[in-house]
Amino acid sequence: MSDAVKYLLIQLETELQQRQLWSSVPASDVAMASEMPFCCDTLRLEQWLQFIFLPKIQALLAAQRPLPTNVSILPMAEEAFKTYGQRMTPLLQIIHRLDQTFSGDV
């Protein structure tokens, strides 16, 4: 699974960059310290993906630690990106594949 996850993380990062959702300015420590799911009260979903999700999963992979087994990012992503319309379909597909891979549905 780790190779599949690594590949999907690269795809996720690339897609965020191509959709101009990648930030060159890091989120503040205060914003990232939110206890709400997805830090939804302090970050946009793309920021959460960039500054929390990607680094956390990459760190787990690097340390050869167990990966999460019950991941459901897609419903939040569909809601967060609904105003963008069809241009977000490739990003949503990557997120869906990540959910499936972590949950063992692939």
C-alpha cells in the first residue's frame, strides 16, 4: 500500500499546484492547531491538505509507521470544491482513490 499512497500523494500535490490551490505562504501555527475536523474553522481544505495531511502521511511513510485505515476526505472535498465545478473532477478523483487506498477498498 505504501507505494500506492506515495504515488497518490505526488498526484495530489501536483494537482493542487496545477489548480493553483498550492500556497507559497505557510499556514500559521494557530490555524493548524485547530481541533475541528480538517481545521475547517481556520483553514481552507486545500490548505489542510498541503500543510497537515500531506506532511503527516509523508512522515508516517518515512518512519515506516502504520497508515490510517479509515479515511474519508472525499465528502469534505466535494463540499469544499463544489463552487469550482467540473474543473475539480481530477482532484476529487485523486482524493477518492486515496480514501479507497487507505480503507483497503482497492
